[in-house]
Amino acid sequence: MTGYVLELAQVLLALALAPGLVGFIRWLKARLQNRRGAPPWQPYFELRKLFGKEVVVSNNASWLFRFAPYIIFASTVAVTFVIPLIAANLPFDAIGDLLAVVYLLLLGTFFLALAGLDPGTAFGGMGASREMTVAAIAEPTIALSIFGLALGAGSTNLGRIVMHTLADPGAVINPGHLLGFAALFIVMLAETGRLPIDNPATHLELTMIHEAMILEYSGRYLALIEWAAATKLFVFFALLANLFLPWGVATELTPAALGIALLALIGKLIVLALTVAFLETRIAKLRLFRVPELLGLSFVLALLAVTSSFLLR
């Protein structure tokens, strides 16, 4: 019973921290650009305001448009059940498979693209087309980058991958490990709409991807999509932090171990947020036709990670 309670606590932790993580990155970027910026907790106020607003739906929208936000949010929340956040020996680790994570993330992306197409607007269709182009390269890269770790652990189960890395700390400096981290980091930027692939701070119609698909949403529908996007960023940060650098993840369900794991997770999230904020203040957005080249590089890095892990086993 303790394990199931902890699983639920991990999900609530992810949902609670995800908007704050987005706000913290925004605040860091403002500071790095010599601006005051909004406080890190601003996204919480925005979500509360959106949940209280009236929903306005296009006359051309079908039931799919209304149904998609719930699927997007539910699929993202489902991922938080099966990834190791603060502990590795939990009941849902048995179904915490690499492919389950990839397909749950793809399910949300698929319905978001359908929702962008459904009202029949020009910008929604454009954003959906771009999103599918990115996903076609990014989703296989996610699987490959983590599969390199799975070869060493002998399992695609995420909990076992964490346990294997904790048992063999020297694997962290393995070339396959480092290449896989680099590949997943690039994919994280693409999947979460960060620079240089997309600019989360702009609404310029000709350049946006994620924002183009949600232009027609309002009220609680928009709140669910924004909350799901923040949770997706949290999920990718957690995968980078706990699969490739799993130190601090609790292997015993004791208060001391769980407290250390929580502090370690927050510390790693802060470091990754600093890295993303620094990159976004130093690099410009790529032109759209150059994005597949960057994602192609990430796929090659993931392929090299798998090859390296296979040869060095």
C-alpha cells in the first residue's frame, strides 16, 4: 500500500511542480537578459485565471476539439505514473516500459495535432503539420537514446535502468551514456517547444508551432493544454535527470531516503532549468527548414549511443 501511495504522491508532485518549473525558467531568462520578469509562480495564477474563464468554441469545431484537451492532459499525467521520479522500487515500475512512455507522449502529440486541424483554421493546420514533422523524427530518437541505456541494463524497464546505473556508477562516463544524454536533450527542446526549434515567448504566426495549434482554445481547455505542456517539460527533465544521472533516487521506501531523493530531484531540475535558460538567451531560433537537420543530428547521436553501448557491453 505504501508503494501505491507514493506513486500517487509522485504524480501530485509532478503536477504541482510543473508550472513552477516553467515559471522558474522564464524568471531565469529575464534575469539573464537584465529584465525583472514575472515571478516564478506566475504560471499558477495564469492557470487559475484560465480555469475560471468562459470557454469559447468555434462553430466549425467537432466533438474532437472538446475531447482532445482531456486526452492530452491524461496521457501526460499517465507518463508521470511510470517514470522514476523520487523512487525506483514502486508498483508501477512493472509497466514503466520505454515504449509505454514513448507512445503515451506520442498519443498526446497526435491529439494535439488533430485538435489544431479540427476547426479548419489556416494557422492550426500549419502548426499541426509542423508538429508532426518534428514528432516523426523526435519520437524515434527518444526511444533510441533510452534504448542505449536499456542494452546495458538488459531491460527496457525504466526502474531497472535506474537501478543498474546506481549499481554501476562508472557507466555514467560511458560514451553511449553521454551521447544518449545529448540526443535526448536536443529532443527535449523540440518536444517541449523550446528554442532553437520553437519560441515559447512569441505568438508570431509564421514561426510558431505549439501556439499555432492552440490559438482556438480558451478557458479550461486551454488551461489543461498549458498544464499538460508544463508537465511534459517536467517529464523530460526527470528522464534526463534520473535515467542518466540517477544519484539520489531512493531505492528504499524510508523517510530519509525519500527526503534525499526529493532534494536531489529538485537540485537536478534547477541545474537543467539553468542550462535551458542560458541556452535560450544565447541562441536564436532556427529557420524552419533547418529544424529537421538538428533533429537528424539528435537521431544520429542516439544511434551512435546504441552502437557504442552494444560494442562496449
